[in-house]
Amino acid sequence: MSSDKARQETRFQGVGVSPGLARGTIHVVRDDGDEVARHRIQAGDIPNEIGRFEAALIQTRAQILEMQERIAESIGAKDAGIFDAHLLVVEDRTLIDEVLRKLEADLCNVEFVFQEVATHYADTLSKIDDPYLRERALDIQDVTRRVVRNLLGKAPKSFLALTERHILVAHNITPSDTATMNRKYVLGLATDLGSRTSHTAIMSRSLGIPAIVGLHDATEKLESGQQVLLDGYSGLLILDPTPETLWHYGELEHRKGQVAEQLTGLRETKSTTRDGRHIVLSANIELPDDVEAAPRNGAEGIGLYRTEFLYLNRTTLPSEEEQYATYRKVAEQVRPHPLIIRTFDLGGDKVAGAVDSGDELNPFMGERAIRFCLEHPDMFKAQLRAIIRASAVGNVKIMFPMISGLEELRRALACLEECKAELEREGQAFNRETEVGAMIEIPSAAISAERLAREVDFFSIGTNDLIQYAIAVDRVNERIAHLYEPTHPAVLHLLKMVADAAHTHGIWVGVCGEMAGDLALVPLLLGLGMDELSVGASLVPRVKRAVQSLTHTECQQLVTELLELDTSSAILGRCTEMAQKHYADLLG
């Protein structure tokens, strides 16, 4: 038997973070570590070493800014923002001062001292049981390698200059690697390290490159030149796929292609159930440039504009005029469809450099969102005035985040009325009937929904926070992520409470959290009576197909049945059954 026939395929299981299939030759990159030799220096050499160190930091900063600019031009400023953490490393006075102190104390070459200090920082962060801080450790490692290379006068990594089509397999692919590699030759990405929130995942999705992370030791078992098939849907990397495997994936690719073609044709159709109930299907955006994807995917306007991204990655507050110009431009692009502008949700993990937010032991339950705005009335009123002024040119609605109860809502509404009175005195044009809504993402707001519904024009349910607050599960904590259950019976009852209160008082209710884009849960949300779903723009065609495949009556019957079930798994099972029955091809 020939060696070719004897060869069996080998499968490596990771986490699929960017959908798609890729087949081809791999190029394996092992973590070279850039080990630096240690040698003694004289006290008189210290000024020269400090000069070399400062020059390397300046050179590194220039390289990072160049990559940031390149990413911003090709895939948007939102994705380029991930390099801000890298810039902070080269400007970190604590780290730099420690290097200078050790340089004088140890009297050895600055590249060795810098690598030692920076590696200690990264190692300390990597051991902390927090996914966000572990990602920051990878940022420090990436910048450390770049500074050391600049100190040593080394050329960039060789794999960045590859000019043949390949699947890149690496221990870790840093943001700077992704930004500088020649992407037209990269068919797919696979890494030993990483999570769904890692930079590799974010960048690969933005670039549309199939990707797998979390393969653990693939780089130790694979060699450049081997043939693989990469499945970014299920997270499988298959070495030497058999003819049967290739046939299976050929069929899968054909089916995916057919589904994609069908979905493209839905752009001009309405998201209406088979028995005639129309569901408004909107898009979520973070930056003004994102708005173009909404009509391209067939969305009916913007259901959530996360305005706090105007405040991040900058050192000065945006003025009322700057905000007005931004909101006006988006409103003009979206009209006649609605643009729902959420007031700043600063705090938690979104801290603006221009605002002194102080240290909080638990920032997600601290001074964030509407609490933060009410404590900073000048900043809040500047935003409200800008939004109200933009209502003169488009179908603009205002939404307050993280409302916990009636008093808080009334304080926000009073602030809004003050702004309207000021603008009237100034003779500014605006729509006096601009709709105002409350986000329901705190359990106390859901329980108080009957009272809140009398004061606003609509509700929008932020399921991401509502779920984690209701069942006390941090959704980004890897140790308990499996306990984050959108179909928990308590969550189901909270959602019903909100929808019923809205309809009792004649206002509409939508969902703008990740739950709205989960195809298995669309029957549940329709059965609960949601009037609007707002999802990432790329998900709009799939959710629209799901809505068009269902009847509102059968979804209502489903919810009646679900309310009698006792466990998350039972509720999810029944929802999935209905989704499989009507649009199994979307779930595959």
C-alpha cells in the first residue's frame, strides 16, 4: 500500500471565530520569542542606552500608528481601535520608569532589561483569571517583540512577506501581524492561542477570513507545506482530508453558497410572518461609517446607535456641534427609516480617556450609562441638544440606557425637557414630538415595566445585560460562561413582563441585544410579542428569512408551552425544534 493511501486525515479541534471554509497549503509560524543576550555595560554607557531605548519607542509608536491608519482605511476605525492598547504600552510611564531604574541598577544592555521588565508585566496579567486582562498580556507581548526587534535592528517577520496563497498557522497572530500581512494571499488563519474575544477573532471577522483559535498545540504537530482544510464554522482544522471529507465539505460549501444567494435576494422584501405580522428589523451600529451596511443588508433603519464610541480613543470631549454634525449625517442617510440614538453608555468596560471616571471595584454595577450622565449634566445636555437638533432632518428617536426605575427615568426626561426649552428660546429647529424610549436591561426595570411604560414611547430590551444581571453570570468570564443562559425560565418571564406592559400601555417593544440575532430564539421573541428586532447588519438577511418562515400564531402557541417548562435546556430544545422545522438550512 502506498504511503499516500496509508495516510489518514488528522483533525484538530479549536474554536471557530470567523465563518467560512479554506483549503490549501499551510505556513506554520512558531513563537520565536526573540531571545536577547545579556551583556554588561559601564555607567558611562547609560545615556547612550537610554537614547537607543527612546528611539526604539518612537519607532515602535510610528509603526503602530501606521498600522492603525492602514486598518482604518481598509476596514474601519472601529477595528483600528484595538491598537490603542499597543500605544498605551509604549507610553506607559510605570513600565518605562522601571526599565530606566533597572538599567542603572543592573548595568546591562537596555534590550535585555526592557524584555525582562515587560515580560514580567505580561506574565503577571496572563495569570489573572480575567479574559480581558489576559488579552492585554498579549498586547504587551506583541509590543515587547516589536520594541526589541527595533532595538536589535531586526527585519519584520518573514511570513508577513509571503506572496503565495496559504493558510497561516501560528502560536498567536498579533494585531500588528494581521495588519501588516499581505491579506490577498491569506486563505485562512489558525492559532494555538485565542478566544472568541481575542484580536485574531475580531480582525479575521472584519477581514472576512475564515479563522480558528484555541488549537492549543497545532504548531507543534504541523509543518509548513502540508495540505489542510479549515472549517471556520465548527472550529475544525483537518490535515490531509480524505476524499470523503472533501466531498462532504464540497456539499456544505455548495449549500452555504445557495443560502447566501437566497439571502441576497431578500434585501428588498419585508420581514413579515407568513400570517401577516410585520416585525421591524433594524441594525445596530457603533460608528457613523457602519450605517452604510444597514440598507445594503435590507434593514429598516438603525435600532441602536451606540454613541459612546464617539468618546472612546480620544483625549477631548466631543462638542455639541461635533455631535450634531455626526447625528445629522447619519439621520439623513437613514431617513425615512428611524435612527434610535442611545445616549452615552460610558462606564463598565467603556471608559473615555477625556473623562475622569475614577477606579471602581465593580464598574459594571457602578457609575455607568444613565447614572454617569446624570452625574455629568453638562456633558449629558450637550449630547441631548445635539440629538434633538438632528431630529429636524430625520426620523430620530432617543433612548436612555440602564434605567433602573421611575425616579431615574424622570430625571433623564426632565433634563431632556430643559434642553428642548433652551433650543426653543434660541430659535433652533427640532421635532417637538421626538419619540423617547427606555432600555430595559436591569431586572428592576423589567419588574417596574408597568410604571415605566406610562412615561415613554417605546422599550428596547438589552438582553446581554438583562440576562447577566438576572442570573448573576458574567458573560465574559470563561469559567462560568456556560451558565449564561438566554433561555433561563426567569429570563423568559422577565421578557414577557416587559412585552405585556408595553402593549398594555400602547407602546412598542423591541430587542437590541445578541438574543435578537440568535436564529434559534427568533420564534420565542416573536411569540412574546416583540415588535422590533435590532441586530448586527450582517445578520439582518438571516433573521429576515427566519421571520418570513414562521407564523405569529404558532410562535404564540410555542411561548404558552415554554412558560410551563422548568429548565433552560428544555426551553432551548423546543425553540430549536421549531427553528429546525422552518429554516434548518440557516442553522447548519
